[in-house]
Amino acid sequence: MAGSRADVAAELNALSDKGQALNTYANHCTYTLYASDSGRRHFRKSVVKKYLGISSPQMGRFVIVTAGPPGSGKTTLLHAQVSKLTDYRILDADIVKDYLIEQALSDGIYDHLLLQQLTDGHCIAPRELAPLVHRESTALIDQMRQICVGRGENVVIEGTLTWSGQGPQIFGELAASKYTSVEVFGVEIDKATAHEQALSRWWGGRQRWASKKDRLGGRFMPPGFIELCYSGTAQSVCSANALNMINLAQSGAIPSLRVMIFNRDPSGAMKQLSSTTYP
């Protein structure tokens, strides 16, 4: 059917290709657009201040790190497994993306894109601009992580751990700030289910936006980003990178580290597959 979920997803995916309007590295992405803009530096400082004002975490030098493909249920798992999440500063780049998208709406820099109609008869929704703020949101959340870790706050570092260098980078920052305990929660999910979950979450948001029940809509995840989480082996690269944190811990730079891997089946049920600790 024209205008079906698959049709609209295909349109957005094409727009995210290299050289296209929604590509992460487009010259009009906010990271590049404002590269030498002094006013943008003031705005970024305001974003950091606003985000850090959301919560008041404990100063215990405890850290939780998440790993797993988009849509695998990492946030749901945390709420089920961690009894006092309010003691932690949750560092989530998706929240920062919303701040940046709201500012883009205010500034009107993407009005021409927001007028582009897709096959379901509706235009591009604001959160579908997320690739254009991705690099700036990542830079800001990295900055905030360094601030919070430097203070010794309890933090939840939300992410996928798709990039093999991210675990060592985070471990090094935590060790340098004398953190004492790290827990890594990894979620395994089969590739087909990961794709379906990401599509379902986005499409539901788009439909709410189209019916004026959500100001920003759903965040579309290009399939290629999910594919990066899988290397053809039975285990996702996210879990492999999570488990590698145990190897890093052998240095003794952080006194206690535990990696727990869970499996999410197509019904959404979670089952713990393994728990590995150091020492």
C-alpha cells in the first residue's frame, strides 16, 4: 500500500544516504552548520546547564553502562533491574537531540525539510530530523559525561557500545576519576526483532504526531545503523564490546566491575544469559 510504514521508512532511509538531505554528515547538520558560530557556543552551554539541572544524583562514584542494539529494551531493563535509578545521573543523547531539534524548530533552519511530504500524506516530522543533530548531541553528551565523572557523580551512560573504542574510552575516564564500581547491562536481541522494534517505535511516534498527540513524532533509525550492531556472528558486537570491559578491568584500575548480558525474545521477555565479574 502506498503510504504504508514500509514505504515511508524507505523514503526516510533514502533521505539519510550520503549526499542526501537527512544524512548525518550533511553540510547543513548542526555540528557543521554552527562550527564557527560563537553564539552557538553560548547555546550549547545553556543546553548543558539545562540538562544537568534535570536531576540531583548521589556522589558515590558508581556507574552503569548500557550496551545493545537500538530498540533492544535497555531502558526497560534498567528500570526492572536497578531499584534506585534516581540516585544516578542518566546520560541519554536522545534527550539532548530533542533540545537541539526544538531549537532548530525555533530558528526555522529546517523549515524547507519539514514541508517535504512523504507517501503517507504527511510531511517529515521533527524527530525525523535527528540525523542532522546527531553529531552535535554526541559531542554535548560526551562533554556532560566528562563533567559528571569529574565530579564523581553516580551516572548511567546510555548507549549501544557498537564502537569498539567506546568501552576503553569510558573505562579510562572512570579510572582516572577513581570510580569504584561499574555495572554493564548488555541486551542481546536478534537482528530481525531489532529492526522491527525500531520501526514500530518510530511509526507509533509518527502516527501520534500526525494526529497532533505528539509535538515531535518518532525518531527514525536507518536500518544501516542497526546492521552495524551485528557482524554475522551469533553475538552482537554490542555484547562483545561489553564483555571486553572485563578484560580492561584486569588492570585493577577500577576495583569492581560486572558485566551482565540479557536476552530479549520477540515477546519482550528478558532472560539473563550471563554475569561476569572482576575480581
